[in-house]
Amino acid sequence: MAETSGRAALSRAKQQQILEGAQALFLEAGYERACLDVVASRAGVSKATIYSHFQDKKALFVACASAQSASMREDVLKLLQASSGDLERDLLQIGETAMRYVLSRPAIALRRVIVGEASRFPELGQALWEDGACSMRTSFADFLRRWADAGALGIDDLSSAAGHFFALCRGELYFQVELGVVPEPSDEQIRQTVRGAVDVFLRAYRA
């Protein structure tokens, strides 16, 4: 049993090494020019080891993106599962938590890589959409359903309403950050943007 646990721990450590080396290279060189030989060298593993953990370069890229946003997803899911009992407060916390990640430099840098490769590798965007945005929207729709069942919200299409919420939270601030107009948004800018998003969302959907 101890030997099996040791092998599993070693495997997780190697995966982390690979992900850290790969993420740095993807952001530096882009998806197409990123070479798995370089990833292996930076991670201190063999190329065969990479293939033993990840099917191909696309799977590695998606895993890097998923790992990067893992803490944000966990934090948002905790908020979704443990409601404070105050809908407005919950929405503010969820929106601010998500936007602090979305507007962070690593997340913006990764999005630029994806957009830059979209015409040649549309499957990357599709895979990341399914792994990230769709998964989060489904979880948030379940959260909205509970409030709708309690009579606080009047929503016919929960999935669309979930999409509306996160689109509102991004607001103009997201595009300003993406274009470099606002290099690094302040907490106050994020709070104000999410505050406006929650106000509009509740005016549209409050029962």
C-alpha cells in the first residue's frame, strides 16, 4: 500500500513539473511553436514521460489551462454550495471571485494565446470552453435554480441567465484589461463592475 501511495505521489509531482514547464512555454511561444522536447527539458523529465501523462500537445495545453483556473473554480464552487442566505451578497462574492481570476495577468495571457491560435486550432477553444466556461455555467445554473425554486428569482432559461451574469460581470473592464488599456485592475474597479452587474441581473430576474 505504501509503495502504491509513493508511486501516486511521484506521479502527481511529475505532472506538476510538466504543467509548470508547459504553461511557461505556451505563454512564451504560443501553442503551435511550443515544442514538447523543450517542455520535457524545462520540466526535467523525458518526452516519453509527458506522453505517459498526457495524450498529446492539445491535452497538455487544456490541462495547463484547467490547472491555472483550478483554485478559482474551487473557490466559486464553495460559494455556490454554501449560500449565505442572502442572494445579493452571494452574487457579489461569486462575481468578484470569478473576475479576480479572469482579469488576472496569467488568465489574460492565456486567453491571448487561445485567440491567437483559434483560426488554426479551433479545437483548443472548444475544449477549453467545455472544460471551463460550460462547466462553470452549469454549476451556476444549479445555484440559480435553488433560488428560483425558493421564489426569489423568476427565470425561464437558467443556462442563458447564468451566461448573462458572467457576461455582465466582465463588462467593459474585461475588454480594457485585454487590450492593455487597464494593465492591472484594482479591487475597487472589480467591485464596482460586479456591483453594476448584480444590480442589472437582479432587475432582470428578481421575482
